[in-house]
Amino acid sequence: KKKLSIAIDGPAAAGKSTVAKIVAEKLSYIYIDTGAMYRALTYKAIVNRINLEEEAPLLDTLLSSDIKLLPSDKGQLVYLDNQDITDEIRSAEVTNSVSYVAKHQAVREEMVRRQQAFAIGGGVVMDGRDIGTHVLPGAEVKVFLLASVDERAVRRHNENIQKGFSSDLDKLKMEIARRDKIDSEREIAPLKKAEDAIEINTTSLTIPNVVEKIMVLVQERI
Ligand code: C5P
């Protein structure tokens, strides 16, 4: 059987990582959350008080950083310089700053280089914003997940409440919309559906529904 590369892109909180993880598990492929890499750099930049508008210090920080994505029973763990920062990178501060870090060309080039190295040989499910367009333009399966801002905010809200976190639905809506705007309007590799990507609107679909649709695409190409 061929080992495919599967690219899953889409706006914030569209359910990309949830379905990507399940698809990877079903196929025994590796799952790579590229957003976690941008988040890890953002976390380190905040801790080190680096100006997020300046490319050079961000690139220096990235070049001297070891970012590892490791699978575990509890999901994917993120290590920065051998420190577990899985929870830290989901903080509101990181979430609301990461799109500024992700704008810089030199930062993106280095991230893409690392992501492409992870994907050598195929057998990967990678999720992000520019996977189908820039990181894995030759991916055999490209999916673009969509859902309304309201739907995405409600899902994230319920997730927060389930985890026992405080959550403000209107604030979530605003933050998601703002992150999408920055990600779609940036100059370098903006969030955009690849021409050959299959669009799936998940608004009225369950997680198993979405996984099933992707598995059909996989079976056609494997
Ligand atoms: O996927 P996640 O929401 O964790 O991504 C966090 C942020 O990282 C995005 O809002 C975007 O600014 C950036 N990102 C990116 N390119 C990717 C993945 C994430 O620019 N491939």
C-alpha cells in the first residue's frame, strides 16, 4: 500500500486537529500539528520578551529552538528544548499572539523546512493553514475544512466548559474572527484553499462524518 501525504487546512477551531488525529490513527500514519510549532515559538518569544513584530530576533529564537511533537496516549505532546509545553501553548496569550509571529517570511521558511523534513517518505497527516498550498503541494489528499465562525466559537466554548475552564462565547467569536482575518490577509502563504483541495463544510456534520469523508478520499488514492 502506498504511504500517502494528507494535508488538512482550514480556519481556526474548524476541527482540523481532531479529525487529523483520528485519520492518522486509522492509517497508522504520523500526525503533525503545524500550528503547535508556531505556538511553541510564540510561547518562547513571549517568555523571552521578544518583540513579535521583529523578524530577526524571532528567527534567531527559532533557529536555536528544538521543537518536538511526540505522540502519547494523552494526545500529541509538544516539547520545546526538552521541556513539555503542551498545555502552555494553548493559553489565551499564546493563542492571541501566534498569528503575529506566523506573519514573518523567514520564520515561515524555517517552519516549512522542518515540516517538509517530517513528511519525507509520506505516511503523514499534517494540519495547518498552508499545508496544501506550500508545505506539501504534492499531497495526494488535500482537505479544506470549513465551518461558520458561530459554530466554531460554540464548539470551542463547549470544549472549554467541559474542561472546567471559564469561557466567554462572544469573546471567543471575536478572537476566532480576528485570527482568521490576520491569517487570511497576510502576505506570505495566507490561509487559502489549495486549488485541488476538497472543501468540507463541517457545520452540520459530526466528527465521525468528517473522518468518513476523508477516509473515502484516502481509499480512492491509496
Ligand atoms: O492550528 P492552530 O490554531 O493551533 O494554529 C495557530 C496559528 O499558527 C494560526 O492561527 C496561524 O497564525 C499559525 N499557523 C500558520 N501556518 C500553519 C499552522 C498554523 O500560520 N501551517
